[in-house]
Amino acid sequence: MKYSIFITTKNRKKDLVYTLDKLSETIQKKDVNCFIFDDGSDDGSFNEIKEKFPNIEIQRNEISKGYIYCRNKMLNEADDDFAISLDDDAHFISNNSIEIIENHFINNPKCGLIAFRIFWNLEEPKNIDTQDKLHQVKGFVGCGHAWRMSAWRDIPNYPEWFQFYGEESFASLQLFKKKWEVHYVPQILIQHRVDLKQRAKQKSEFSYRYRRSLRAGWYNIFLFYPIVKIPYFFSYSMLMQLKKVFKGNFKILKPLFLASIDLIKNFKRIKKNRNPLSEQEFADYRRLKEPKIYWNPEK
């Protein structure tokens, strides 16, 4: 079996070097290759990696082309059996993660993608044990997952016009249409080195992420839901947003308005790429468990 580890980065040299140091034992394994895509960094990331990690293959965009472009390019150029995707600020905590991934794919031929257990914090958890059980889920998180490459080649690329956010749900629904499954495998634990409380305090960061999260959900409703279901689910989503506004949460007004404009602008793309679930597929999909985004140690 051959494995690739893919990391896309932009102007986060310190985080990237830390991640690669943490992954050093993994990427030294036989049949494991590591690829970095530098999306137009101007902080010296490219030269730093070339110098400190000569065995790692690194590509570079002189001008940024976007996170999704880089992910598509790396996945489409891979000739390995499995591909592991990590953010530049995420690393494995669990032991023998490669072996767990391989065994799970071998023993579960319908599994097209493995979603990892993710701990979001700047400090590693003191207790990594979990009561979580392996199960099929609706989707996955971009910062840590593994592809069976035959499944990736069976679906369309991540849509670049999503511009980061929602592309994982798009891919998950495409996998579902092709009868592939997404499995949450809690034995594989990564740490995503993000301070969520600090991120929430940044007003520009909130507006940016809220807008993209909201519109991505709408894109996927119009792309995949049976046409008779679209009015209800879109109206319900809009109503929930307006309720927040009426309760005094005025900071969502701007991203709500901009997300609505984005939906209108991209309607031709949605129509062109529409791949609706049948009524039965929609019912089956709705019964699946939601993706496990955040994990916290049990007390």
C-alpha cells in the first residue's frame, strides 16, 4: 500500500514546521510520502521547507490560487492508494495512525473516506481515551481525514467557487450518491492547534466564516436536495437567521446579506452542477449521524 500526506499552507511557516516536526516519524515510514502545497506564501515558507525537510516534495503558487485549488491539484496528481489530508496546524496524537487507516480501508471496502477524531486546542489533551464508537456519518472535517483514492476518482473535484467552507459536505454528498461511505474512526486522533475562543472574538474572522458557512449550506441544499424539499429547508434556514436578528444578534446581518448575494451570483453554477438525491436517497442520508467536528476529553 502507498500513502500520501497532503498539506496546503499559506503564510504559516511556524505552524507548518511544527506540524512536520510532529509528523517526522510518520513520514519516515516506508511507502509514506509527504507533499506540501505553498499557496503564494511571502513569509519564506517555501525556502524553509526546502532547507529543513529536503525529502518532502513541495510545490508553490507564486500567486495564491486558493485552498481548494491546491487540494484538488494534489489529489488529482496522486497515484497512491490512500491520501491523508491535514491542515498545516494539525498533527497526529494517536499512535500507529497509518496502520489504523490501512486496516480500516481493507476491512471496510465501502468506506471511501475516514474522518478523524479532532481535538481543537493549543495544548494537547492530558487524556486521549474516548468512549466514541466507530460509525458512518454524513460528512467530515477538512483539517483531518483520509481518502481511499479510488473513491476520490469516482466523484467530481471540490468546487473552487465554494472558496473554502462546505466543500467537504459537497464531496460527502457526491460520495453518498456513488454508494461510498464516510466513517468516523475515533482511534485516529489529531490535534488542531486552534484557539476557538480567540477566533470567536475576532469580528472580521466571524463575519468571514459565518458568511461562507451559511452560503455553503445553501449551495448544497440547491445542489443535492430533491426539488420538492428545497423550499422548506431553505426557508427554514433563512427563518432561523432572521430569528437571531430579531433577538438582537445584529452582527450576523452583514454576512447574511452577503451570503444571499453569493447564492444569487452562483445560481448558474448550481444549476449546471446539480446532482439531486432521490426521495429514498434523501431519507437514507438524513438518517445518518452528523459529522463529529469537536472532541473533548471525558472527565
